[in-house]
Amino acid sequence: MTESTAVASASAAWPPGVQRRQRVAVVGGGAIGTIVAHAAHRAGHKVTLCVRSPLAEVTVEREGAQERLSLPAVTRPDRLTAPVDWLFLATKTYDTQQALGWIRALTGPATRVVALQNGVDHQERIGPLLVVGELLPALVYISAERVSRTHVVHRWGRRLVVPDTAAGSALAALFAAGGSGGVDVVTAQDFTTAAWRKFLTNVAANPLTALTLRRIGALQEPRLRELARGLLREAVTVGVAEGASLSGDDVEQTLDLYAAMHPHSGTSMLHDRLARRRLEHDLITGSVVRAAERHGLAVPLNQAMLALLQTVEAQNAVEALERRPAVA
Ligand SMILES: NC(=O)c1ccc[n+]([C@@H]2O[C@H](COP(=O)([O-])OP(=O)(O)OC[C@H]3O[C@@H](n4cnc5c(N)ncnc54)[C@H](OP(=O)(O)O)[C@@H]3O)[C@@H](O)[C@H]2O)c1
């Protein structure tokens, strides 16, 4: 592997803000966890993967080239004693509570916990789980898919957007070490608006592709495009009530973004439905509906999406039970 070369050259010159090789733990060896672990490893840091079942090696596929990544992987938080400098939380949001053991074992007063999950409510969801340490929410502009347990396809993007704080700058320095270029970190002064803008990219595309079992190109069909526009308009109204500086332009820009994407692109919710995994509808559509309720706003289209997604997921759960072999 070429990995050892990258580590050696990276450790020769730490950028300002990174005084030494950092101890990094990544909770969740799925799509995003693998890409970020790979980038931190290439930047020369000491990376441990925290996983639910043993994982010896992962193949990362990017632009047709494949790279094998072999990192220390641990399966039990009670085997860990020392806090890390950086903990990256890369589980799906519905698994955050199950990741609590890792958070408690690996977080000390100086640990920065980077939430790599989608959504606009990182602080409300994850903040209360930290007894010590500092939470750093990150907006993930990376598209990756775990096509098997040991194979991750990195489709596009390498940007993380974080608040413009000391922790945000430290994260930029972490990945800049050695000039490895695996992940770019950008800081945003108005993180609330940045988070809602990123969230808008999920608000229409994820439920519509997951419910129709169609790819992103389907959103160019007039009826679906109008439905997407309606979902986005509702979300913009809610985002403004939550303090984001959004306008009707954000609706049109998000629709333009969908139009610019490769028509065969999927969304994480579509991939999850096709793979019969749970859906993050509570994080996406559920967040719009809950925030609308807090502000007394009507979001009938998002409410309808939520009801349909909940029905699909309930049906998936029944089918999963039916597929289980009967106990004699
Ligand atoms: N994929 C993307 O392109 C993308 C883009 C932007 C944002 N995001 C966001 O990033 C987050 C992660 O998504 P993803 O696509 O990387 O999901 P994923 O591929 O399903 O990976 C999630 C991983 O978390 C692991 N996990 C769950 N509970 C755990 C626990 N208690 N301890 C250790 N590991 C645990 C799972 O383990 P098992 O292997 O045992 O199931 C799985 O490997 C989500 O919030 C998603 O919305 C994803």
C-alpha cells in the first residue's frame, strides 16, 4: 500500500495549529466515516475506527481507482481508556444513542466531537450527550455510498463546512497537515444559514427519490419539479423562522442544483430504501415538520411526505420480520 509513504511525509511538517500527530477516532465505518478516516490517516494522524463488528480492511473507490485502507478497528468501547483529540461521529442519526458508549469512552475535556451527520439540529441532538468536550457540527459536502461492508464508493465532493470558531479552524489545520488534500474544511460565519442551505439539498430530493424509487433526474419532470418546489418553499419559510437568512432564491438555486446533477445520481435515502436499511426521514422531513410546529407554520406537503415515509419504513420492518427464518 502507498499509505505508509503518505503518513511519513505528512508528519514531517505540521501546519500552524497542529503541534503533533493527533489521536483521531471515527465512530461508524460506513460511507462517510471511511472517507473521513482515510483523509485523517493520509494527513498523518493516528486513526482508530470504532465499529460494531470486526473490519480488517476497506476498499475506497474513487474515479475508478481502488485503494485499500487498513486501520486499527475496535468493536468495544470498554476496551478503550484514553480520550482522543478528535472524535468523528459518522453513524446515521437514528444510531446516535447506540454510539453513546464510544462518546463516553473517548471524550475528555480537550476532545472535539465532530458531528458528520446531516441536519440542522446537531447542537440540540448531540450537545446533551456530551458530559465533557466540545461539539463541532459539520456540513458534509461529500457523496459516498457503502456498496458492501468492505467497499465504499466516493462519488464526489470533499468539503466539510464548520462554524467559524477556534475548533473549526483547528479542524481545517488537522486535514491540511502534510497537504494530503483528502478533505477540505471551510468555515462559515453564519452557520445557521449554511446549515439550512445544505439541508435544502436534502429536503426535496431525498423523500421524492426514496418514495418514487427514481433517480435525481426524475425531479426534472414537471409534476415532480413542482412538488419539489413546494417542499422547498415550505422549508425556506421554516428556516427563516429558525433564524436562517434564506429567500425564494434558495428554492430556485436548489432546483437548479438538482438539474445540474447527473440524472442517475441517487440520494442517501434512496440508497437506504433500496438496501432495505432504515431511513433518516425523522432527521430530514421530520425536522421541517417539528420546527414548523414550534413556529405555528403550515407545512402540508412535508407532513404528507413524512406520513408516506413512515408508512414505507413500517412496511419494511414487517417485511424484515417475515424474512427472518422461523424458530423451530
Ligand atoms: N453517504 C453520503 O453521501 C452522505 C453525505 C452527506 C451526509 N451524510 C450523512 O452522514 C451520516 C452517515 O451516513 P453514511 O452514509 O456514512 O451511513 P452508513 O454508510 O450507513 O454508515 C453508518 C455506519 O455507522 C455504523 N454504526 C451504527 N451504529 C454504530 C455504533 N453503535 N457503533 C459503531 N458504528 C455504528 C454502521 O455500522 P454497521 O456497518 O454495523 O451497520 C455503519 O457502518 C448520516 O447522517 C448521513 O445523512 C451522508
